[in-house]
Amino acid sequence: MKSAIVIYSGGLDSTTCLFWALDNFDEIQTVTFDYNQRHQIEIDYSKETLGLAEKIKGKKITSHYFSIDLSQIGGSALTDLSIDVPKNRDEKEIESYIPITYVPFRNGIFLSITAAIAEKNDITNIIGGWNMLDYSGYPDCRNDFLSAFESAVNYGTKRGVEGKPFKILTPLLKLKKSEIIQLGKKHKADYSYSYSCYSGKQEPCGECDACILRAKGFKEAGVKDDFLVRIGKA
Amino acid sequence: MKSAIVIYSGGLDSTTCLFWALDNFDEIQTVTFDYNQRHQIEIDYSKETLGLAEKIKGKKITSHYFSIDLSQIGGSALTDLSIDVPKNRDEKEIESYIPITYVPFRNGIFLSITAAIAEKNDITNIIGGWNMLDYSGYPDCRNDFLSAFESAVNYGTKRGVEGKPFKILTPLLKLKKSEIIQLGKKHKADYSYSYSCYSGKQEPCGECDACILRAKGFKEAGVKDDFLVRIGKA
């Protein structure tokens, strides 16, 4: 029985991971974080996608939800409503420095909690949607970080010291957005409720970094965005 | 200006770290976790000790409090009230295997959050009271883990990639409980409100692993336990 837990926000990347994982593992669990993010609506949408995925793959998914209020730390436009989310930046600008939407060490925090859940539930593999495009902007999406973190988890957990090491899997790491979408489509991913926008509005704003990168990805992949098709805006 | 943040529960180890840090750094901040632990009373006591430390050292301490409900994960006697805390075990038994009071990857989670707070507040050094005695029992108190974690933090934070690496400092790592107490006393530590007991009762139970190890430490150090002196039970 190969088991895996997917760090699952319901966005484009983690939805792709979910569908990929359903084709590659026997038992799939997910963990979704309510971190008092600006775009909490992503959690509602993520549940719709989980339902679709179970139907499409004919497989049960065990979903975990974990609440951790990262506005206790602040310092990011995603958790501090007094900081504006940047709008209408071009791709070069988006990729040139660490943006204000960076949440201090968010992936370190999420990975630590996921490792604890995996340990409690006896799951070997931890899957996340970190990728090359995020690489330039967010330091906690880089392979160097993920490798070092995997070591730390295996030194620092009961399971690790008992010789049953965790693996952190990064199926999207070297892919561009368009390639991520193509991988997802290969695994029958349905993006109708996959939501990437930072605004938290019912419909994606089309102006934030996440919307801009997503639109570019679908364009380059030569595929229509399922979400925009569903709401009649494709 | 040398700045440090102490991971501070108010127990014997972290109280020692606090007093040591106040003598070794210009600016001291603390972070205390409310993780829905059985012994939440430690948070109230920890505030008393902070006040004493400020008075004794004539220095202001900036204290952070972070809430994260680890009973969402469970799997430990410290966060799941349906699991009993072991009682009256001898020291050999305590040190022989990972106990049921182990909270899955707690230090990984706490360190990640502390790194995020340190990043937000521009603090270089992270100090924790991990030590040799804990070594045998809790995997996330070992030096291998802490070194790997330091690498991960420096690869995964804005500050780390910008060439201002964090240091994780472990002043107690190679000390026995009695030596920790002696170090504390050298730095004028006042343990009158330092609380280690897992029971969460107003007065320490004297029967849990933490109470047993603490009593042994004071005995070997040849010092009376300030807490017991204060409540007239020394």
C-alpha cells in the first residue's frame, strides 16, 4: 500500500498534484490550511474539486483541515489586510524579487505540520506543488530548501529515527505553468473549481500575480481555463 | 546590536535559556506557544517569570504569544486528554524509548513558526532549551535535527537567501538537568514560577516524567527547587 499526503490548497499546482497522486498511489490523504489568508474562499472551492476528483478517479480521499492563524505573524499581503496585493505587474517584474505576498517561512510551517499529520497517520510520502516558476520569487519553494527540510524531518520524527523515512515529492518542481497544466490534463485534472486568485473574490480578479501567471500558463498550454469556462468568461 | 528570540515555555530549560540569553544578547524577544497543551497553566506561570527576569536583569523583554491548536493532530498525551500521562516511571524507563508525551514533530512546528517571527522582526539568533537528556526520548531535540533544520531555514527564508543567515543556538544541548540548573543559577535564574509538570495542576504532581527529572536535577545540583520553596513544599 503506497500512501501519500498532498499539501492541497485547491489552486492550479496542488490540484495537479492531487490528480497526479491519485494515479500514482494507493491511498491519498490531503491537508488544507486555513491560515486566515485573504483568499479563504479557496478552501470552499478546494472541497468542490475534491468531490470531482473522487468521482473522476473512483477513489476515496481522506481530507484534513488545519487552522493556524498566520496573521499572528503578519508581514505579508496575504495575511495582513492593510498591505495591498500588487496588481497588473508584468511577468519579469513578478519574477525579479521576493514579492510582498511572500508569507514568512509559510512552506516550512506547512511542511512541519504536514509531517506531524503524516507521522500520526502513518503516511510515507509528502507531496507538494512547488515549482520552478515560484522558485525565483519564494525562497521556501526551492529544491535546496525542500531537500534540507526532508533531512530535518527524518532526523526529527519518531518515524524517521525508527528507520521509516519520509519522502518529500515534488512532481512539478521543474515544470513551467503551461507544463503543469499539461501534466494535469494527462491525469484528467478538472480545474473547474481550482482557484488561484489572491483577491479572495468569488471570481478571479485577473490582475494579481497569481491570476497573471495562471492566464499565461493556460495560453501557452493551448487549453481553456476550466474555471473561466464554468463561469462563462473563457 | 545582537538580537535573539528564545523559544520560551517557562519550564526549567527555557527559563535557564532566557536568563543566559539576557546576559549574552542586547535585545531579547521570547515566543510562547499556546498549543492547547494539557498543561496550559505553564503559560500563566511563564508570564510571572518574565516579569521577574526583567526586574533581575533590568532589561525589557518583548514577548510574543502564538496560538496553534495541536490537538488538531493529536497522537500525544500532551494534546489528547484521552491519553494518560505516564506516572512514577524510573529514570531508565523514561530514557529508554520515545514516550507517549511526544507531540509529533512539535519542535519542527515551533521552530518554523519562530523562524517566521524572527524573519518578520529582523532577529538573527534563535535559542532553544533542547538538551542531552531529552535527546534519548524526543527525536526533535537532537543535534542532527537542529543542524538540518538550521540549513532548511536558511535556504527557505527571504533573510537566508539574502545572506543574513539565522543561527539556532542550543546552550543546554550537552548538559544534564543538574548542570542546566547550575548554569541558570550562574545567570541568576529565578525558578520560583518555572513550571515543568505535565499535569496542568496548580502545583506540580511530582509523578510525571517531567517532575521526576526535575526533582533529580535539583537533588544532583545540590540546590532547592525555587518553585517548591515558594509554595512551602521544599
